[in-house]
Amino acid sequence: MTGEEALLNFCAWYIDRHDVLPHDRLCQTAPLTFDPSVQQLFPAWLTARAWWSCPTKCSATEGSSWTGWPPSGSPIWTS
């Protein structure tokens, strides 16, 4: 189990390292039951960013981009 302090430190590092900004969209590609979901969900929750569940084809190719984002006004979840 990951402690709260470790999770907060990780999220602070992630937000700083990836320069997460207010207009960014953070995408979840890992199932909620898989450890990487922590990396994909908590930074969005801590920075009040929009979060979208990304389809499988979005992450199929390293470095690929997906253009099927929902319109800015219709996020699946926002904090």
C-alpha cells in the first residue's frame, strides 16, 4: 500500500516534471485496478484539471496522438 506522503510527493514530482497546466487534458489509459492509474488520476485531482477516459487506440502506438478528444465543455470528469 502506498502512503499518503509518498503519493503526494509523487504527484508533486509528476506535475512539475510534466509541466501540467490548467488547459491540459490528462488521459487515463490504465484500468482503475492497475497501479499506473494512480499516476493518471491523482495529478488531475490535485491540480483541478479535466480528466478523460482514453480509448485503447489512443495509447496503441508510442508517440502517437489522438485527435478524438471531446469538446472542451464536455469532460467526462473534472475536479
